[in-house]
Amino acid sequence: MSDSPSAPGVSDPASSPPRFRWWDHAIGLGIASTYTMLLVRTARTLGYARDEGFYFEAARSYVRWILLLLENRRVALARPAIDAAWTVNHEHPSLMKTLFGLSWHYLHVKHRIFAEAGTAFRFPGMVMAAACLWLVYVWGTRAVSRRAGLVAAACLALMPRVFYHAHLDCFDAPVMFFWALTAYCYWRSLEGRPAWGIATGVAWGLALNVKFQVLLLPAALLMHWFIVRGRDNSRALKVGGLSIPLAFASMLTIGFALFFMLWPWMWFDTFLTTDGRPGRLGEYLGFHWNHAYYNMEFFGFNWFRPPFPRSYPYVMIAITVPAITLVLALVGVISRWRRLARDVAPLALLVPAIPRWKFLALREYAADRPGDDPRGTDLLWLAAGGSILALWWKPNTPIFGGTKHWFTLYPFLALFAGAGFEWTARALERVLGARLRPRWLPGTALAGVCLLSPLAQTAHSHPFGLSTYTPIAGGNPGGADLGMNRQFWGYTTGSLVGFFNRELPQGGSVFIHDTAWPSWEMMVQDHRVNESVRAGYAPADSDLSIVHHELHMNEVDYQIWQAYQSPATFYVLTHDGVPIVSVYRRPPRAN
């Protein structure tokens, strides 16, 4: 599998990465295309999440404005038209919602490529998730080896939570891609090619138009640059010649320009309103900086307001990412510790407790040596991947989004897993290579062993990705026993549509609990639910009532018991025996 020219005895797989070929992009495209087709094929069994319903509405509004722009530019560019279209759901930037709308209009309404409107809305997010696999393969191949790139892409694809979110008309898979793309373009810019410096600004500008947290990324990249270019920067400062790399200048100029250009909502009252109040940019930043708190269960406690547990992201990573992926990533970090140590050695200057002689030793250790990586790839993976976790150093950072808020970590976790796999495969080949033919057989067998469990876990998780926990937690029943959140967004109603159609063949109403009205309407529009089955607003007015099992929603059960004068459930939707949604049926009315 590997085409690396290095000798079998080389312990550091990154010391001699293979020469990248044009057909490596063809391999990446094949990976991305396969993943996209898999997501499309499995989308129908996945109900629509609450946030998706809001983005459906926004996408339709935005695409109507774009069509108006194509027909009558003067009217479209006037403030009344822009405000009318872009005021819808403006707490997030516009890029992905615009793509959702364009996909819906051209791939469903106009050309009927997708029979379901919901799948057409979701398609751009699927493409972004798949493109991230392409990117991870390319980066892993350039930095380590082809088989490391393949394993890294597979590790990212086969994370149950990533697979779930990759289906959605949401922003978490897209921001994962654009974050990693920005870091990759920056990494390539360290080769000294101006085009990649400009591409860094473009990628970050697009990322800014997806989600708020990408504002953290430049700080991580700047820290990396100061460390890996430490000696050069010191010499430049002595002669007063330190200059800003093109990548950062591009982010400050092209990046912010793209942010404003691609979001018409920001074209008016940008900084201040006419009466002196903070403008739309301040409103946007303030919404996220002072975000509302929502409920999340963690170890049996319902967290609703700060202080939140700082351990939350680390525990959730440990029990939702397949264990073999975490082990391979740890091996990848350990196998590359020498380079990491050399990269971070200049930080000893910031630690007064380290005596001067120790720093001199560290500086010598960090000096250039044959085989060193001048771009500090390993440090970049740590900085760009781990920087998102800095948000949870503050105990008031909300935890309501579960794992999706640190998805930007996962491409880099997967890259380290690919490097760990390469190191392990080479060690195995050194031991068994002389006895087995062909020589690539041990590595291939190892890949199968390492990826079998993530594949099985991910396949089994669908369509209950948010209810899935790894064997470290005891599987899905273990996660429930530990008191971990079973779901959010009310999307599991989609797994009951066949039940509703069977139980209400003549029509009726269902109290849909946590499912957003637009999400329910999309299931009706896509003919998943019979049109005669209506959404009810309260248990007392509904033939069936459902409860999505979340700790803070236990009171809904009591409300239904009172309305129906019975605590008996009619049906319980389960995943590995864990209750996900309970269904109640209203008793027949007395004559």
C-alpha cells in the first residue's frame, strides 16, 4: 500500500513522505464521492433536526433574493429587498444557507435531481463533509504516506457523530472542512509560494462565512509561525526587518472582505445604526459571545447554567470517538515527539523557572538537523486542532451542542491517527516483512483490523448518531447508565414516521414535542409522513403524543399522563434497548 521510498528501518514515517502525484487527487475524489453517495443513500432514514427547519426557511429566503438579483439587480441591491430577504436567521453567516437554497432550487425544484426537498437542502453539507475526507487524505499523503492518508480519511469518516452531522443542513461539517482547509493552505504557504498565502485568506474568509468559532484559528496559526520560525524571526527583529507573512496579511484583507461581501445583511448599519446604537456586526458578535444556555445531561446532572464542567469535551471525545482511532492518534503523537520537542523548545524562554543552561540545551536540541520538518507539521496539527478546546477553559462556555462544537479538532486527530498507523505498520513490517510475501500484506491486514470496529460502530449508529457511545462507555446502554445525553434537536421523530402512518391510516394528530414545526413540515413535504397526519400543539388535542428522552424533559411525561389519564406508554422507540422516544396514545373517549 505504501509508496514511501524510505528504508524499512526508519522509525519516523514523516522523514520521507512519498512524492505526491496528480492521481492522488483522483483517489481523494473517489473517497469523497463514495462518502457523498453513502450520505445521500442514508439520508431518508434520518429525521430532520430542529435547527435544520430554521435553515430551510432561511435558504428559501436567500435564494429568492439571488434570483431577484439575476432578474433586477437595481431592486435587489436596494436596502428594502436585502433586509426583507436576509433578516431571516441572521445569527449565523450566509454561505452555507445560500448553498442550501441554491441546491434546493436547482437540484430539486428546477431539475428534480433529488426527489426530496430535504435531501436537496442537505446536499451541500454532505459535499463539505466529503471534501474534508479528500483534504485529510491529501494532507496525510503529503506529510506522511499514502496509506497514512487513507487511514486518516477513514478514521474521520468512521466517527459516529461525524457521520450523523455530515448528513445535516447545518454548519458543523462545513466549518470542519473550511477550518482544516485554511490550516492546509497556510501549511502550503510555508513553502514560500505566494498563491498559497492568498488561498489562506480566501479559505479563512469562506470559513468566517460559516461559523463564529473560526475567529480562533488565526491565533493558533500565528503561534505556530512564531515557534517554527523562531530563529528567523529573532534575527529579523534584531535588524528591524520582521515582516508579516502573506498568509496572515491575506486573512486580514481578503478574509474579512469576503466575510462582508458574501453576507448582504452586513451591508447596512454594519458598525453603528443611524441613532448611534451598535450595528449588525456587534449584534452578531454579541449573540455568540453572550449565547443563551440550553440543557445538556452529563453524568446524570442537567447542566443549564454555568459553571459548566471543564472536563466535558475530553470525556465526550473519549466515549464518542472509536477507541482505536484515539489509540492510533496517541501513537502518532508519541512517534513524532522528537520533532514536536524541537518545535516547542523556544517556548522555554517563556518559563522563568528553566535555568539558562537548560534553555541552551533545548535551543541546541531545536537546531536544524537533517530530516527536520521546517514547516512544523506536527505542531500545526496540534495547534490548529487543539485550539478549539481553549473555549472550554472558561467554565461559562455552553455545552449544549455536544460534540459538534469541537468538530474542527477531528481532521487533525485523524491525521495523527494516520501517522500512528504508519509507524505501527512499519514496525510490523520490520518484524514480519521478511517472512511474508507480498511485503505490504501486514500493513493491509493491520488497516483492516484497525478500521473494522469504527466501521461497525458507525454503521450501527445510524440513524441514532447522537445516542451512540463507544464500548469504552459500555456502548449505548452504558452511556445511558452513566447519565449521558441521549439526543437533542428532536430529530428522532423521523424514525417514527412509519409507525405514525400505520397507527393513523385515516389521519389524526401527533403532539411532536421537541420537533420543530418546519422540520415536521419537511417530512410531510417529502412524503415521509402522510399528509393526513397532522402535528398537534398539545397532548390534550392529539391522538398520539411523543416524548424525546432528555433529562430536562421528564415533566412532559407527567403532562401527557394527566392529559390522557394514564401513565401507560403505547410504544417505545429504542436503540440497543435504550429508550429514545416514548409514544402515548389517547384512550378512546367515553360516549
